[in-house]
Amino acid sequence: MTAKSVQFWFEFASTYSYLSIMRIEERAAEAGFEIDWKPFPLGPIFKAQGWDNSPFNIYKAKGDYMWRDMERLCAHRNLPFVTPDPFPQNSLSAARLALAAQDEPWFVDYCKGVYAAQFGAGKNIADPDTLSEIVLRAGADPAHWLSRMGEDDVKQALKTRSAEAMELGIFGAPSFIVDGELYWGDDRLDQALGAGG
Amino acid sequence: MTAKSVQFWFEFASTYSYLSIMRIEERAAEAGFEIDWKPFPLGPIFKAQGWDNSPFNIYKAKGDYMWRDMERLCAHRNLPFVTPDPFPQNSLSAARLALAAQDEPWFVDYCKGVYAAQFGAGKNIADPDTLSEIVLRAGADPAHWLSRMGEDDVKQALKTRSAEAMELGIFGAPSFIVDGELYWGDDRLDQALGAGG
């Protein structure tokens, strides 16, 4: 039997993507799904909607709520949670490095490492030293991969990924796609994996 | 033992408020909560955020997704669902009538009737005939209650309710408050009623 597949679209600066990346492997395995990992940049999509900042910063009540919601959910899931400073972080380098390393065996460890550093340890993921340490811990060569992220094919791959997200109607992160159906938000993970609704 | 209490903040034109009002009584009873019903107008809050329309109309991808999400959720919950035309509906009269009737024994039936007419039967809740029919079905006198909604004390009560919502940091509907904690969205109903998170 071929495993079912879930596309997992995540943005490295996104708080709710942190919630999903820390549980999607276990949930997908239980439900018999393979994960198609799709790191993507949400900035261009927000810009197209007329936002030059996170809506959580633009709309204060919504932002205040989000931080409290994250605190409660992380406490319930036993996930460490630190408010990133600044927020949102500039995730361009982290995303380019992810696109460069998409086919590497340490790719998932790298992605989870970016979230753990940012939301668990309060590090700035725009800082090359932070990325170096994450790559090293994932078991790869930081010097090589940090230089890869500046190359044209990698930059282009991220632009293509961004265009693909917009084409699919994605407007926020995390998003999940199963059988052409779009599901938005960590709250929809179980539903995307077939648990009704 | 005193029952615990959940404040339920709902806007009559809100799609996701429809989902919550159709299940909150059962869920609250199971969890041992009394419901403190708080119909309120979201328009003034959206206006304060710079929106003169529903964000689902302003942001097309988000709107397209919301309609599909509602379709799926209503199908799963065996709720009829018709896209209101126009959307959002002008809910001012429906909300004023609710405030006028807040202490009446048929108040909850009226509120659910507004949602059923709008999202189940495709009626326009700005139409006095629609409201008359809902009041009549709830068991009260339409002529009396439709005239009440134009009176100053009722208009003022709705303005006070709106200010109270803003004061509490409410920015969307439905919202729930338990022990001073704000929960936003039908997705948070179970959590508000104590199911973890």
C-alpha cells in the first residue's frame, strides 16, 4: 500500500509553525502519512496583501492574544517557549539554507533546530552563527552550507517555492495540503490527517 | 457546587460563531459550565483596525479558504450551510434585538434562530420580515420586539457591549472568556471549557 501524503508548508519565523513541526512526525506516522516538507517564505504573501510586517504586530489585540495562546499551548505540550526578539525574525537565510538542503538526510533535524533555537532558546535565526550551530548539530558542514545559501540556484529555488505557495492559495503558516484540500493552522493538523471535519 | 461560567461572545454575521452557537450548549453542559451569552457587534472593532469590510472579503485567499473550511466543518457536523448573500450581512438590527431580549426566556432560541435563518436557510437578517419570523418562532411578539430595537436604551446597550468587548481585548468572533482568559475561535471552545491547552 502506498502511504498517503501530506504537504506541510511552514515559515521559519511563524509561531504556530513551531507547534506543528514539533508534532507532525508523530501524528503523520500514526495516521499513515508521509510528509512532503515545504519550507516557504510568508513575507512575499503578506506583502501582496499589503502588510509589511507580521499581522500580529500590525493588529495589537490579535498579537497580544497570540502570545498568550502560544504560552498556553506550549505549556500544555511541554514545549519550551521564548518570545523571539525581534519578532518576526528575518527568516530569509534560514529558508534559503533549508531549500539548499532539502534532499539531505539531516534536513528535518535542521528545520526543527531552527525552531528550537528561535522559540526554545531565544536565538536570532538571522545570525549566521546561530545557523552554523544548527547545521553542525544536525551533523553537516556549516561552512559549506552557509555558502550554498548565497548561490543563485538556491535563491531562485526559494522564489519558485514562494510562487508555488501563492498559486496554491496559501495565505498563512502552517498550512497542510492533502488530496488538493488546503488546511490552515496548527489547529487543522488532525483534520488534514483524516480525523474528520 | 457553583457551576463554572464561560462568557460566549458572538457576532450575528460571523460564520464561525454559527459553528459555536450550534454546539456550545451541549459542550458546556457536559463540562459543567453555565453560559454567559454576549452578542456583540464586531464592526466597530474591525473599523478600529482599519477595516471597513470583513477581512474575508478584503483578503481573497483567506476568504476563499474560509468558505471551504466552513463547508467541510458543517458537513462533518451535519449542519446545513448556505453562503449568505450579501456577506457579511448587516447584523445591527439582529444584535439590537438580542440586547433588548437578553433576559427573556426565548433569548437563546432567538439567537440560534438568527444563525439558522442566515446560514441554514439563506435569509437576510437585515430584513425586518426575517427577524419577525425568528421572534415569532421563538415564541414572542414580533411587533413589540421589533419596535424595542429602535429605542435609545437598546442602542446604548449595544454600544456599551461593544466597548466592553474592545476593553477585554476581543478582536474576532466567536470568543470565549473563562477565569479572565480569552480564547478566540470555534477551534478553542473545548480548550476554554477545560480540555487542556
